[in-house]
Amino acid sequence: MNEYWIVIENRTGRVIAHCGDINDAIMLVSFAPNKRSYSRHRFLMDQVIDITFTTDKQLPGKQGLPAGNVNKINPEIIRLNEGEGQPVIV
């Protein structure tokens, strides 16, 4: 069980600080004892459960389909020779 202290301003409820030690919270309250207060909060650490599994790294719709044809782009075919391009007027 872990605990920490929260120092708040009484009038507005604004959080001044979260302290890990009660002595720090008491010190902060002592600066303005009529305007500040502290309270203890606890939290429980839950159990951590690690789950590992193995699966096929394909999407469900892709299983069992034949491989498709992939068209590779050849940069020499796409490129125009110098001086053959038309200027673009915007």
C-alpha cells in the first residue's frame, strides 16, 4: 500500500502540492496554517498480469489469397528528357 499527502488551499480547494513525505506536507501547511490543510491518500498496487500470445501477422481477409502482381516503377520511364516538358502556367 502506497500513500502520499495532498496539500490544498482551504478557500479555493486548489491543490498546492502532492508530497511523498508527511514532513513536507506539514512544512507547507506551516507557511499558512489558516489557509492550507493536508490529507493522506492511499492507493493499492494491483497485480500485473502479462499475457503473451502468438498469432499470424496477416490481416484476417488476406489469409489464403494468392500473391498479387506488383508493378514496380522504373524511374527512367517516368522522367522526361530535358527540353521536352511543357511549362506549367499557374
